Amino acid sequence: MTENTTRPTDVPVADFLATIPDRRRVEAHTLIELMREVSGHEPVLWGPSIIGFGSEHYRYDSGREGHQPRISFSPRKASITLYFSEGFDHYGAELARLGKHRTSVSCLYVTKLDDINLDVLRNMLEASWRGAHEPLAKPTTVDEYVAQVPSAARPQFDALRSLVRGLLPEAEEVLSYGIVGYRTDARRAKVFISGFKDHVTIYPVPPDDDLQSRLAPHIHGKGSIWFALDEPLPGDLIRDTVVALAGQG
């Protein structure tokens, strides 16, 4: 949070709400009721303009520590800001269904509540209240893995997944080695893909020397092919890579 919110204040939330525009006040009451139901706590004003529910301790790597509300929002003039201290890496599926919004590291900005799906927001708040910043459970299905792909990578991951499925229409999509694999025979998957916060990946690197030369700018480590999120996927190169991997004995 950008404000000094290390301590709750004694200012009644109703007094603060009386100072904001009517439309924001109505939206604030909607969010207060939603967060009250999720948390079981009453709203408290933290700092000059953040309405929070519950409290949790935080400690940064720098050694700085303090307390903050577990879930909270601020009904600002330009947009409503909802705070998710854990960030949004684990909310890819929800953000895709939420509606019109934007995010920063730990803030979700909504211009109007009418622009978003409140049921989806409730799911996000419930996860945040439970502690979505805790390590996620290891996925056991493809759908669970896809749901855990960081939101920043979902468009590129979905595009890569679509490319591979189009190239291998008969392949079985499976969870293998904790990532998504494509099995073209009964023995094992031969092509694998994954998504991270700053890139998407194909595994492994094909043994073909000419193809390895073309892939060289994208090869990281011993056997992974990285594609940055801020560049278009090289469709022809991916096609040749997937075909080469699928054709291996």
C-alpha cells in the first residue's frame, strides 16, 4: 500500500464515507457488505482512506515489519482500489472472468463496480482471506495447472497451448512432471509447455542441430525454450519445434 497504513485509526468508517461522492459511497457500502461476509469482521479505517477487515503481520526482506488489514479497499475518486498483498500470480483464471479492471503489483483497480463480476471478486477475496499468499497446492490435473499460471502469462500461455494442440490434434493433453505435456503414443509425453510470470516455455530442446541454431536465442539452461511475454510467439519456429519433438522415437 502506498499510504501509511501500519495502524488502524479510531475514525468511524461512516464519518469517512460521508466525505466521498454519492456514487462511491454506494459502491463502498456494497464492498463493505461483501468483505464483512467474507471475513466475519467489521470495517475499520486504516490511514486516511483505506477500509480494512481483520489484521495480519507482515515482514519484508529488508527487515521492515508491521500490520495491515487482511483484505481492504479504498474508494478513490478515479477508481476503487482493492488490495491483494499476495499479488495476482495465482489469480489468472479469476482475472480473466472478472471484467474491466487493471492491476499493479498488489492493487486491483476498478472504475465502476458495475464493470465487474462480484461473484468472481468474492472468490478472490475469499482466497485472499484464507491466505492465497501461501504456497499453492501442487496441481494434480491440467486444469489445476492452467489455473495457477500467473495472470501476466495467461494470454501467451493460452496462445502457445492453442498452437501445440492445433499441431498435435490427436495428442492426449496430460499433467506430467508437474507441467502440461502432450502424449502422442501410449508411453510418454514428448512435448511439454509451462507458464511463468515473465515467460512461457517449451521442453525439451530438439536434437536437430539446424533447429537448435534457430532456437539459440530462446534456449535457457540445458533443455528449455523460453519465449518472453512482451514479444509475439514465433509461430513457424514453434511449429518446427513441436513437429520435431513429436516425431522423436
